[in-house]
Amino acid sequence: MPDKIVLFIMDGLGDLPSPKTALQKARKPNLDRLAREGISGMMSTLWRGIVPGSDTSHMNLFGYPPERYYCGRGPLEALGAGMELRKGDIAFRANFATVDEKWNIIDRRAGRIPTEKGRVLAKGLDTTIDGVHFKFIPTVEHRGVLVMRGHGLGAGLDGTDPHGPGKVLSARGKDENGWKTAEALNKYTKWVYKKLDRHPANEDAKLPANILLVRGAGEYCEVEPVSRKYGVKSACVAGGALYKGVARFVGMDIVSVKGATGDKNTDLKAKGRAVLEALKNHDFVFLHVKATDSFSHDGDLNGKAKFISKVDGELVPMLAKSGAVLVITGDHTTACSRKEHTGYEVPVLVWNKDGRRDLVKTFDEVSCLSGGLGHIVGCDLMPIMLNEIGKGRMSGS
Amino acid sequence: MPDKIVLFIMDGLGDLPSPKTALQKARKPNLDRLAREGISGMMSTLWRGIVPGSDTSHMNLFGYPPERYYCGRGPLEALGAGMELRKGDIAFRANFATVDEKWNIIDRRAGRIPTEKGRVLAKGLDTTIDGVHFKFIPTVEHRGVLVMRGHGLGAGLDGTDPHGPGKVLSARGKDENGWKTAEALNKYTKWVYKKLDRHPANEDAKLPANILLVRGAGEYCEVEPVSRKYGVKSACVAGGALYKGVARFVGMDIVSVKGATGDKNTDLKAKGRAVLEALKNHDFVFLHVKATDSFSHDGDLNGKAKFISKVDGELVPMLAKSGAVLVITGDHTTACSRKEHTGYEVPVLVWNKDGRRDLVKTFDEVSCLSGGLGHIVGCDLMPIMLNEIGKGRMSGS
């Protein structure tokens, strides 16, 4: 019986037929071999027909049902950006934007400033107002995360980002803690504007990055880590910050991989090597690739199929040689024809040399419909995986 | 429409391929005929991937979810041993052990004393200490059950059995009722040691059975019996004490069968005759054989397959002639390759001459993956069975 697991998530993997799906179009002898030698099925990462977000789906796949554990996108992004959070911290997704002197939004992304400029501007944006500490970390291009720390704060507030054209919103609390938080946030936003609007790095900019817009407020809470909940030492190999954030949230070790960009040019072999390395001292490795989802959002079915073929050729053989149980699936179905997440199930495959087999011969959305796993939901997956390595939870005696 | 049901549980029936499973290896024309003429599927007796104990799985199969009804192994074993329990009684699994004068454990099983010696030693072990009544019943070899009855007792305590080498543990309460119970139990254990250590039956014994170790504390509670909950009169035909205990817990009549030993040499035909007899005045008969599980724990795939063939030849034809709906399954998958319970699903088969049929042709872990029942969980089974005889619960109008 193998004693290690690799959970390999291809983001947005599932698709709709047009007339073939990307999985059906792709050349993928290795994935098909795993399907023949393993057991497959279909999975709703949340519940039947529900459209999963990337955050909630991953939480559910790790066995942390979002209805119980979800604390908003902000803290997950902040964790993914490397921020150290404490219980009670309020975290937001943030981005640099361009506003005029009346705070009408000229560009929500400040002309997509380069990552390096974001780093320059971010220096000096940490401060304390009315006893509330503000810490901003820039991430990629115009993006970043903002964390507020202080007594009596809460995530019950709307952010300042109007999510479209218009003026910067005044943050509004929905409850007592939210009021206090909104008040401090509004003062901070004014302070940031004053600071950025005259920042030398913005001097000649057509679209000066002169304000921060925040959204996705969430109050960080601590959860029982994977190691204690399941008795497995776990690691995450991912490029995208959100996925690293969810992984940190549940207590996984984060493996840094040079070339794992979270985009279409990610270095698959480097990720594969990182997984093999992580398996040396971890029982459970979560591997994530994002590009399948990105191609789907672009409506690029051929690009998605080609990327799957690349994964099949470069990454899958490395994983198959690791000796671990392989579990391969997506976090949701992002249909190229719709260019968005959908509530359709995703195919899922469990390959364990000593485990069960079914009669499925290819890994795609049609074959897996009659697979031996049947139709499962996201929170079934962790117990199923743990059982594969003899670490299933015993109930009774 | 038939109006009677036989639920036939082959303990630990499910298996993993090595490369065939026991069900796939066994010659079993009768079980395969039932599969062809009935409808099959796969079942997680608790939930996907969760490893069922024998107690919790049977409770769930009878429609008493353990998360609501489970009160520990002790009361179930005590009921199985024939003890009359009252609400609030604290019951333990107990065994005779050998200790030195400092209560270091020499042998946790006192050299597996013969059942008869256990009976001799047990005489005089009932007493009252500080108003708490102690009653011990010996069962098989070194095993028995201990029940404490008194005011203010509780099951919130650890027992005295260290489950391995070391000293006899001092029972420790976890709450107020547990403290009181632990205190009385510790006094009783001392009293038992004094009594047994000088017992004439131990006089020349190399490993004197001079103490009782207890574990699996549970407080007995009464539940709505099967007859009232489902409107069926039910009986149990089983050899093993635990299975009789769960059956008594849910209010089934226990049928005594000479030769039903709960081991590999159990008299299958005697059990079959007992089922036919019980069907005369019961609507629902639960039939249990243990040996499939015992062979699995021994890693004996051939023995398991041969035993299944024996069941197929001796028992299944008798049941099929009864006119009742037959439901045949296991309480969990005990894999011969792992020699332990696992969280893999078990095949399940419903045979009703007037009910549904699917395309499954053989009764095993692969064929049933594509069976018409799909993938069910243990608590689905009782409603499914009741519906087969027209006694399904109506909801709405």
C-alpha cells in the first residue's frame, strides 16, 4: 500500500462539449493509462449545480467546508502573499487605481502598472491610524493585499472598490465592529491618496497609481491544521497566490518553485521536481496548475487542449513514477463556451496500484460519468484519499 | 410483493484486488444468479472513505446513525452477552489478565484461559461498593463484560486497560460523574485482585487470571425499537456477541442457534434453518456471519474465497427459497492485503422477484460499481429495504 498522496488540481479542468471537450481533444496517453489502471468518477467540488469559486472549492477539497470555515477572500490572498496573520486581523484584496481630484475613477488598474512600480509605491504605505495598524503588501502588477490590525475590528463592511466605473466608495460598516473598521479604512484611504498623489514614481505617469481600492474583507481565523486533523504532513506546490493562501490557511507547507508562475508559461517540469522533492518529507502534496482555467476564461478550447497534452507529456509521467497515490481532478468546470466557472461536475481519477479499478478507459467528462467512484462531492475527497493510504478515519470499534 | 426481508451481512465482505478479490475468486453461482435477477450497487456503511467499526456500521445499517445513537462498545457487548441493562448503567468490555504484585501486566489475556475457567472465576465477582453495584459476566475465553449500576455514574472515564504492556491503569474520570465512576471502579479492581489472586482455580496456574482490565466505557441509553420505528417485527440470527448486542440495542429478538459460533466453523445450515424459522413470525431477519472478516484479518484471501463459496452453496439457496426479499452485503471492506478494516465501499445486492433489476451479472466489487443502486450510504439501506416490502415511510401526502 502506498503511503503518500499527490492531489493534482488542474484549475477549471472540466468543460462542455463543443462538440468535444478539451480533455477529449487533448492527446493524453498518460492520463488515459492512469484512468485504465485506476478508478474514476465525477465530482461536484461544492454541491450539485453550485458554481464554485476557486477559494471555496479548494477549501472543500481539503475537507474544510466553506460554510463552516470560509472567512472571505482577503485573508486567503494575504496568506498567499506571504503575510503573517493573527486571529482577528481584517484582510482585503487591494489594487492601485487612478483617480482624479474628486476621486472619480479614471482607471481601476492604474494602467496595469509593472510589478516593480507597485513595490516602489508600496514603501511607506504602512502606518497606524487611531490605534489601527495598516500593512500593505504589493503582489503582481497593480494588485496587493491590505491588512488591518487593532482592537474591535470586524469584517462587516463593504470595501471602497466600486467594481466598475464611478467614484471611490466610502467604506460602510454593517455592524459595530464594521463601523469602526470602515471609519479607520476611510481615513487610511485619504492618507494613502495624499501620499501617492505626490509620489515621485507617479510624477510623469499618464495614469498615476494614486489610490488603493479594497474589496473582499475577511477576518482571519485559525483552523485546525491538516497535520492534526488528518495526521498527514502536507505541502503545496502552486504558482497562484490564492492557492498558496488556501494551503497556508489549512496549515500546509508552501514549496517555492522557480518558474511556477501561475500562468500559461509555468514550468511544469520544475513543478514536478518540486513535488518529488516534497514527497520526501511529506505525506500529502497538493499540486496546482492554473493555465487550464485561464485558457477557459479566454474561450480558447484549443489552447486548453494543448496545455493538457503538455501536462500529460511533461508532468504526469513524473508524478506516476513517484510511487504515490495520484488523485487528478479540477476545482470546477470552466467552460470555454461560457468563459466562466460553471456548476457542472469535474472528472476525478484515483490511481493507486493496490487500490480499486473500474472499467473506465479514458479520462474525460463522458467516460468518467460511468466511473466506479460514482458521483462524489468535494468533501468526500479527503476521506477517500486518506483511506487509499491506510489513514482513513475510524469510526466506532 | 414479498412482505418479508432477510438482511444478510457477511462481515468484512468487501476486498481489494490482489489481483482478484475474494468475491471474484469464489465459485458462487447462487449469489451471481441473485445479482442477475436483482439490483446491485456499492455502499459506504458510514460515509465515503470513513473506516467503519463493526458496531457503528451495523447501527447505521439498521437506521440508527452512530453520531446520534452510539453509546460506546461496552453496552453493546454487555447486551450481546445477555446482560439486562437499565438506562444509566455503565458497561465495559473486560478481560481477565495476569499481573504481578505491583500490578505490572504479565499477560493481558491471562494465557487465554478456557471459557470454563472464566466461568468458575467469575462466580463471586459481583458485589456492591459505595452503593455501586458491580456485575461481571464472562463470555469467551478471557473475555467478559462488566456493568456498574448506581446513582450519578457516567461513562466519562478512561478504563484500566493500558491496551499494551505496562501497569494496570488507575481509572480516571473526565467529568464529575466520571470521577465518581472511576473511584468506585478502582476500589472494585483492588477488591477483584484480592479475590482472584488467592482463588483456588488460579493455584497452579503459570499465568493466574488475577485481575480484570476494562475498556470501552459506555452509558446505556434506550432507543426507539425497530418495531415502533419501522413497523416491522425483527429478529437476529448471529453468532458473535457484538452483533447480537447491536440487534438487542435496537430491539430485535435474538434467535439462539446451536452451532452458530461466530467463527470460521459456524454451522451455516443451522443458521439458514433459524432464519426460515424466524421468518414465520418476523418481518425482518438480520443474519450475520463473521468468518469473512476473520479470514480477511488473517490475510487469507483463499480462505475467504472458499468460505464465500460455502455460503453460496449451503446458505444462499435456503434463503432464496424463503420467499423473502434478500439484501446481501458486508458491514465494511476488510482487505486481505491490509488485514484491517478500510473505508472502501462494499458491494450490495437487493433481490426481490417483484422489484427492480439492473444489468449486473456477477456479485463482486467491480461489477457492482456500475450497478443500478448506484453508490449509497448505510443509512439509505433501511428505507430501501422497507420500500421493497411496501413499508416505506411516507413523507407528505
